Amino acid sequence: MVYAVVRLKGIVHIREDVGRTLRYLRLNKKHSCVLLPETKEIIGMIRKIHNTITWGELNETTAAVLISKRGRLPGNKRITDEYIREKTGKTIAEFAKDIASDAIKFGEVPGLKPIFRLKPPSHGLERKGMSSEFAMGGSYGYRGEKINELLMRMI
């Protein structure tokens, strides 16, 4: 299983250890997204920074859209089906299915940037915004499968 982790808060009033953990996870800017495997180390880092991010399980349809629309190569070039087929022998849909099931890592394909730069979500965040967790009607924290809805609004 792969987690999609999206940074929601900026750099103001961030503790040093939280900022360091965000840098380790390559979440340097607001509205950036990374795909992380489910390991105990990653879960520990996510728990440390849970007030600045939202995360959940990525499904394969959202992964395909995310890679095709927001995936980038060096020089800010878009990822094309031809490039993925040349490097892996698969289409973008098959590659996204393997990414979502954690069969392939992003680092195994040369040239793919592991960060997705997203737009702010259309129709805004949830009703309570950044004041509380997602389970309480807010925006940050664990979303489960609902992260896919947020990602589709941000693509």
C-alpha cells in the first residue's frame, strides 16, 4: 500500500524538528504531494508532522491521473506514455497500478521527479479548514480513501 501525503500548511510557526521531517519527506512547499510506502519509519514521521499534512491510501485511478497530469521529468517536462513505455515497458495506467500497489518505486525509473506540485483544492478545504483534524470536520490528518477525492480536486 502507498500513502499519498499532501502538505497543507506553510512555513510560518513550524517547529524545527517538524520542518526537518518535512524536508526529509521532500515536502518543502505548500500543496506538494509525495507517494510514500507504508513502513514503520514513514508512519512515525507522518505522526510527527500530522498537524501540517493530510494523507491516505492512494488508489490506481487517482495515481494514473496524478502521474499523467502532474508528474514531471527534469526540465519541468511532462511525463508521456512513450517515456514510461521506453523505461519500464508499460503504459501509464499499468505503471500507476504498480505504483499504487507498491510493486515499483519511483526511484526505479530514471528521471522521474518524486514530488507532485498541486494547485490549491477547488471549492476550498473542508468546513472547519485548518483548525481541526479531518475526522472532526477539518482538513489535516488521516483521510483514508478520501485522499483520492482531495487529490482529484487539486490536480
